Amino acid sequence: MKNKGITILLLVIIISAIFISVLVAAEIMIRQAHILQSFNFSEKARLAALAGEDAAAFAVYESYCQVDTTNCNVEGTLPDGSQYSTLVTINTKEPDTGQENFGQEITFSNPWEIKLKANKSFTFYMDLNSQNIIYPQSLIIGETTSTGQLSFYQSSKNPVSWQLVSSTTTFPVTLNLAVSSSYYYALTITNGDTDNIYSLTPSNDNPVHPLPVGVNIVSTGTFKDYEETISSNLFKWSGRPEK
């Protein structure tokens, strides 16, 4: 009788242990499933934010939306049900193009400096569309050594068709941007055989018009209760400035 009681007790202990093990395993599986689901939902929200960034960039660079209005702020829904919304603003801060100080607005008192190695080139597009005037009346291009060449281009706004306006090796040179309401502009600096630092100085207008170098895009993606936000700076220049 005593042995039978011990056997029953051991059986109860074994069954309890098995039951607890099953419960623990089930809890682990449930938690893992929640983690995987959370990651999946968060990833869908992030991908939606990326899609919004691409949509806003397309609106600015391909559709020429007016960057000083809300026309560039896009919204959309993806096939999986995730959604995105964007906020586009004009970027007038001096980017890092090899100079010591950057990040301030590009104005008459704070020119944009661009450091180029020998035989490198730099292209800058002033073709952000806008409802109001956003570009300065003129832009002065200077250099530290006489080795470079500047080519200046102009295009009608509709359709866009670039034409060479002037080309010079004499610096400083002043580029007329006074009719930016009707035309887009672009410039290409082709450096010579020595390293050089070029400066882009906006005119001292009243009111002041800092030089736009691109746009800032803040894109928010959502899926169910999950939200992801990404920020990016899309610049209107290309080339090989030395950082």
C-alpha cells in the first residue's frame, strides 16, 4: 500500500512536470510569435515610409511640384494596407562639400564653399519649382586659384530643355537668376590641374533668399498600430567634392 502511494505521487509529479513543460513551451512559442508579428508589422511600416520617401522625391524631381506649397506632400496606401504620408521642406543649409564649417543657411554673409580636387567637376541644379520666388536674384561664383571653368545653363519650365548660356574661365563671375519664376538654371564647374575651393555667394536681396540646395523629406509609414518615420536630405548637386 505504501509503495502504491509512492507510485501515485511520482506519477502526479511526472504529469505535473510534463504539464508545466508544455505550458512553458507554449508561452515561449506565443512570445516568439508576438515578436515575429511585431517585427513584421514594424517592417511593413518602415517599407511604407520608404515608399513615401520615393513618392515625394518623384514629385519633386520628376513632376516638379511646387516645393514652397503643400503640393509635394504625398499620401498613399500600399497593397498590404500600410500607409505613408510625407512632409517636404526646402533645404537651404550648406552641405558638407569639404569645407570646415557647414550646416548654416547659404546667404550673402555665408557663402557655400566647395572643395574640388584637380580635374574633378561639380554640377548644381537650381530647378526646384515653386509658387513664389525662392532663389536669390544672382549668384557670384569665385575660386581660390585660376584653373577652373564654369558653364551656365538655362531651361524653360515647360517643357524642360537645357541650353548653354555662357562658359568662362574668368572668376569671379555673376550669374543672373532674376527670372527664376520662368526659368530653371544649372551650373557645372570643371576644375583644372590643381586643387581648388569655389564659393557660391547669393546676392544680398531684400528680403533675403537663402540658396536652396535641395529638399528635406520626412516620411511616416504606418501599419496597424505600428509607425516608422525616416528623414532624408535630397540634394540638387552632383560631383566629387572632397570631404
